[in-house]
Amino acid sequence: MTKADEVDEIDDSQAPLIEHLAELRTRLIRSVLAFIVGMVICFTVWNPIFDFLTRPLCDAMAVRGMTDCGLILIRLQEGFFVAVSISLLGGLVLAFPVISFQMWRFVAPGLYKSEKGAFLPFMLASPFMFFLGAAFAYYVVTPLAFDFFLGFQQAGTVLDEGEVENATAGIAFQGSAQEYLSLTIKFIVAFGLCFQLPVLLTLMGKAGLVSAEGLRAVRKYAVVGILVLAALVTPPDVITQVILFVVVYGLYEVSIWLVKRVEKKREAELRAQGLWFEDDDDPYGEGRDEDDPLMREFDEDGTDGGARGR
């Protein structure tokens, strides 16, 4: 082989990699453009979105008899950053279908037909579970959390011109718009990501990375991990932490059930193909029953044969 032929062979081997990188760049550009378009759309209507996000706070304040549901701007530029934060979150939500489709179009050509059928349901279940977690945070968790936080207010003493003994200072809520939005988005994103647990563990179970028995064995460690997670992603609010722990632990138990179903389905397929053996976990017969008469007879015949051979 000449030197020119070797160079041509190297170039041919690099061609598929260049094509994949070019396709990846195209998919990323389309995803970024979709995100920018979604962000611009949300920036033009950020006020209604902000009103929607502040509704749990206004409802909690109305229950306590507070008629003025208002947030303040501590810094001059804070209102702009509130609009930008809403635009980023809304743009990601609007562009997510396009982004997931571009990911699928990039990965799908390298998958077998059976792998496509196994991977596609998880891509559909992932956004569904995220929105389910976000809705749970918005309609259930945030009202309870805001009611808990507002409970630390107290009415102050009205001072006359004269001196008032035993006067008490009032504690009234005057929240920052950016701080409130950051807290609400934190709740929504945290619960949305936590609701991905069944999807992630089921996908890992289908790939053979985890098993239902293994998940049961580490259940006590999972409890500790979930407690730490609840303390990190939620504010110092015991009610919210307990809710997050109960929900995530329930999702963990659901994940064990889903992984068990995946294992049963895989076992049924292997049985149908004649590839399943009851003693797959003991392929060398180390755990065989020594009292089995057939095995004992085989061992005796082998011993006698060996003695006769000597």
C-alpha cells in the first residue's frame, strides 16, 4: 500500500466523524434558535406570566386578610432581571419540544428498531413527568409554603403623641419581586426534576444498570439521600421538606415496581426465545442441590468410571 492510499484510508475513516459533528452542530443551532424565539415571545408577555406565578402568594395573603398583594423593587434594575428570568424559564418550556425532537433526530439513526421503540416512550414521559412535578409544586407546595412564611408577621402598636409603654414593633411582608420569583422557580424546577426519578431509574433498569432487588437493598440509603435532597432544594420550611420527602420516596417505590415490570418483560422475552435458564445466576452449578438423586448418581458413575480407568 502506497503512502497516498494510507492517507485516503485515514481520510475515509474520519469522514463519518466529521459528518456526525456537522449534524450535531446543526441540531444545536436549531435548538438554540428555538430557545431564543421562545425567550423573545415570553419577554413580550412577561407581565401575565408574572401575574400567574404570583397567584399562590396573593391567595395566601388574601386568606390572612391582607388586601394589598404587592412586591417591591429593591434595586433599580431588578424589574428588568425579573423579566429576563421569566423569559429564560418560559423560553426553555416553549422550546423543549423542539430541543427534544432535535435530540431524537440526532440519536435515532444510530439505534436499532427495538432500541428506538424502547427509548421513545422515555422521551415522551420525561416532559410529562416534569410538568406534573411543576404543577404539583405550583398548586400544592407553594400555597402551603407561602402560608407558612406569612405566619411570622405580627401587628405593631400604633404610637400616639405621648409615650406608649410595652409597644411592639410590627413585622409586615414587603417582598422583593426578584427574590420571590427566584424562590418560586426554585420550587417548580426542584419538583419537576424530582419527578424524573421514575423515568431515570426505569431507563437504567431497561439498560441493565440497576435491578429491583438492588434498589430494595439500598432503600435505607435512598431514604437518607432523599432527606438530604429535601433539605437542600427547599427553604428551611419543615412542611415543604416533609412533602418533598414523601413525594420523592413514593416515586422511588414506584420506580422499583416499574423496574420489576421491565425485568419480568425481559424474562418473558428470553423465555420465548429459549435463552432463559433458571440457574443463570449460578452458571457453574455451585449452588446445585447435593441431595438430587440424578446428580448423585451421575457423580457416583463418574467416580466409579475414574476408578476403573485407573
